[in-house]
Amino acid sequence: MNAKPSMAASQPAHFEDEILEQGDLISKKLHLLSMQRFPPNAKKTLRQFTMAEVANYIGVSQSTLKKLHLEGKGPLPDTSSSGRRFYTADQMLELRRYLDEHGRSESRNYVPHRRANEKLQVIAVVNFKGGSGKTTTAAHLAQYLALTGHRVLAVDLDPQASLSSLHGFQPELDQTPSLYEAIRYDDEKRSIRDIIQPTNFPGLDIVPANLELQEFEYDTPLAMSNKSTNEGKTFFTRISRALADVDDRYDVVVIDCPPQLGYLTITALTAATSVLITIHPQMLDVMSMGQFLLMLGGILKPIREAGAEVNLSWYRYLITRYEPTDVPQAQMVGFMQTLFHQYVLKNPMLKSTAISDAGITKQTLYEVDKSQMTRSTYDRALESLDSVNEEIAQLIHAAWGRPVVG
């Protein structure tokens, strides 16, 4: 005879209890998977790059690199049994410095660090709707800029911490601090210098995210109502003031904003020198973006009147997850280009299984070994990413007043 269930056992579990239990289960299972791939104290590494890739990122011919190697100049690459040469990302930076010092072309800027009269570029990557490819865009842009010789800081402002996860951080397990520590309102506020973490890409650092970032959304209204201090009334200056502590260390800051128009996003936008709005070319997404723009404009107007300087060098719409053979998508892209003309980036980011497959192993396309993928799929996706990121890099250089390289 079956035992009669107890009264406690027959009570339905509350929703909050169930999701807490399921969230904990997901974290533990992901931790086990991560432990299998990355043992304790292990750090993400980075593959070597082929001579063709290195020549492309530096902006020289492969014959130039071969000549340097044969003459014993610059870093020594690894050479395979078939004679193929491979360089590490650190060696790419070393090659840049060598070419900048000894290169014959005076017009070529092999080390593109900003000069004394050039302003730190802060790019806010935003969208009101999830699934637009915002984090994918931010991750690949930050890594591309680092591979092309820029000093980059990525800031994960999304409490869900997807950008952090792509770079090997697990906020719920690592206990790494987030930007909240540098923008909080109490006496425990720290300098952003104390919370920056290195990544596996030379020249790219990151401020990881965690759930504590959400506290800023709750703290700010309370600070604004506190009549004894002015901190809350100028909440929109907190990220720009935090970044001022590291202004001399970086050329570009890439901020991955949360998919909502809260205080975090507004504070990022007022710190930004440029804005990248990602948009998936489907009717519902474009409609959602229209509402986002109306809300954003309505919020930024009174903030400007309160003293915020929203002075952008540029802003652009980036078409993401684009399938050119999808007729409705192609029509929507045409619609966007007709409406916004030069404000839409010329190069869309194509939808690709290569990017999503790399993400399964917490890698970007710049990290994954292309031998693990179908070559044509990989090449097509990488060409799309490079075209988008090169166009953005040109906008950054134009903001510095540098000539556009054809």
C-alpha cells in the first residue's frame, strides 16, 4: 500500500522557489561542463594565427612577413613540417612595433594607438530587444580592434554576463567584481582600475558583469530622492567618471549594454562618444527598435537639460543575423537603408552557423580553430565580421581626424 503523501509534500512549490532551484541546477551543471573543459585555475588560451591572417590584421603582404623571417628580423614564428608559418597574438604586436620602427612606409600606421590630442572612443552597443546579436557584435568588435593593434577595454554592462562568459568568466562562480563597484553610491565604491581583468587577447581587457549590476537600477532612484547629496541627480556621469581613471590606458572602450532602457543603459549612452544599434531585419524587431528610439529620445532630452553631454562622433545601425536569400529580410534591409541612408552600416553581419557553433564552446570566430568547421562556412562568416569591424574601425579613426584608408 502506498504511503499517503504528507501535507507539506502535497503543497505546490512557489514559482520563486522553483526557479531558484532550477537556476542553481543550471549553474552547477554548467560548472561541471566548464571544469571538464577548463580545470581549476586554468585560463583561456588563444590559438596561433596563420601568416595570411597576420598579414591581413597588420596590413602588410605575406611576402613582407616571409622576408622578415628569412632575414631573421622580428619575432620567430612557428614553422610546420610543410613550411607554413604561425604567429601568436603577442608576436603580432611585436611585429607591429618592429614595422612601426623599421617599416619603409611613412603613411602606414602600424601601431594605431591614439595620440595626445585624440579622445578616448567609447562605443555603446545597444538594443532594446534581446536576440539582436548585440553581445556577439560587442565581443567580435573588441577582439578585432585588439588584433588590429588597438588598446581595448570591453565593459560588460549586462547582468546576464554573456560577454563575460565568452571571455572565460563565470560570475556566479568566479566572484569577480563588476562595474557596479565603480559606480555605486556608497563608501564601498572602488576605482575601475581595481576591477579590470585581462583576457586571452593581448591588448584587450574586460570589466566582467554579474547580477550585482542590477543593484544600480534600484540604488539610483533612492540616490535621486536623497536631498543631502547631489550624486543621484547626476547619475548619468558615473560611467564617464569611472572611465576617466583609465583614460590613458586605452584607445577604445566597447560597452555591451543590457537589453533594456534602464539607468545602466542611459549612463552608458551619456558616457559614449559613439553608439552602435544592432537590429535584426524582421518586422517585429524593427517595430521594437522604433519604440526604443522614441523612448530613448524622450529620456535623453530632459537628461541633456539636466547637464548631460550627449555629444556623439557617430551613431550607426548594424544589420545583424542577416540572411540575404530571405526575401522579407532583404526587403526590410532596403526599408532601413531608404529611411536612414548613411546611418546604416554598409556591411551587414550575416547569420552563420559558424558563429553559433563557436559560441557553444564559449568561443568567438576569432578564437576557434577553423579546422573544426566547414571551411566555406567559416570563411564566409569571418569575411562578414571583418568587413563590419573594419567599417567601424574606420569610423573610429575618422573621429580622431585620421584619413580613411581605402
